[in-house]
Amino acid sequence: MSLIELFFVAVGLSMDAFAVAICKGLACKKVRFVHCLITGLFFGLFQAGMPLAGYLLGEGFSDRITAVDHWISFFLLFIIGAKMLLDARRGDDLLDASFSCSAMLPLALATSVDALAIGVGFAFLKIRILPAVLLIGLTTFILSSLGVYTGSFLGSRFRKIAEIAGGIILILLGGKILADHLLSI
């Protein structure tokens, strides 16, 4: 997977966190720098940690599944992307303005579960995991930090656009992985 493709994975994975961060910004009466920093750290660390955990889990059994790894990656990306599109269609959830650990932890976990599955796919594809998780974490940190600030200006309709874009990116990337494999046969 090229650096550009990995960047698109990072952006796609970041869209859930970005969308939630926008909603957190909408819930705040006045957004401060510390709100952006807290959100970026929670979401960035979880988005980096989950693919690493998935990678370590996937490494244990990837040698047994190499014949179908491209299909697994395709289905994981497709399902995650489709879920993001469905979530966008359902509408916005209201979030409170709290940036406490008890408020942020469930949000960070919920927005990073898909990254665990991506990490398993990375193990199958033999991706260099450290640069991948650093790029994913940094991308998520930046986008979710900006999302809080942006949310106070752009309104709730932008959340849906971010989720749709993220879902489409992941589905297209899954299709590319499958097409690359099928065309190389």
C-alpha cells in the first residue's frame, strides 16, 4: 500500500472522529484550545492504538489465511464504509459539551472500533504498522482537533458530509485492494 493510499485510509478512518468532534464543537458555547487538544488526543490515540491491536491479533493467524486476505480486507473496508454511510443517513446524534474523561472515552472507543478491523487487514497485507498507526493517529488528531473548532462555525449538516466522504473512501479503497489482487492473477 502506497503512502497516498495509507493517507486515504487515515482520512477515511478519521471521518467518524471528525464528525463527532464537529458535534462536540456545536455543543460548546465557546470553544477553547484545550477542547481541541483533548479531543485530538483522545481520538488520535485511540485511532492509532486500535489498528496496532488489530495488527497484532491478525499477525497470529495471517499466514493461514493469505489465500483470501484480499477478500477479507475488501469486506472489512466495505462493511466499515457502508456502516459509515448508514450512520450518516440516520441523522445526527446530540452530544453534550463535556470534555471529561468519562465523556470522551466512550466516544473515542466508539469511533475507533473500525480501526481495529483495519489493523487486522494491515496484518494480512503485510503493511509496516508503525508508520501506518503514526499516520492514522496524527491525521485523526489534526482532523478531530480542527473538527471541534470547525463545529462551532459550520453547523450540524457537515457531520453527515464527513461521514459520507469517509464511507466512500473506505469502500473505494477496499475495491482497489480487491481489483489489484484480481488483476495480478
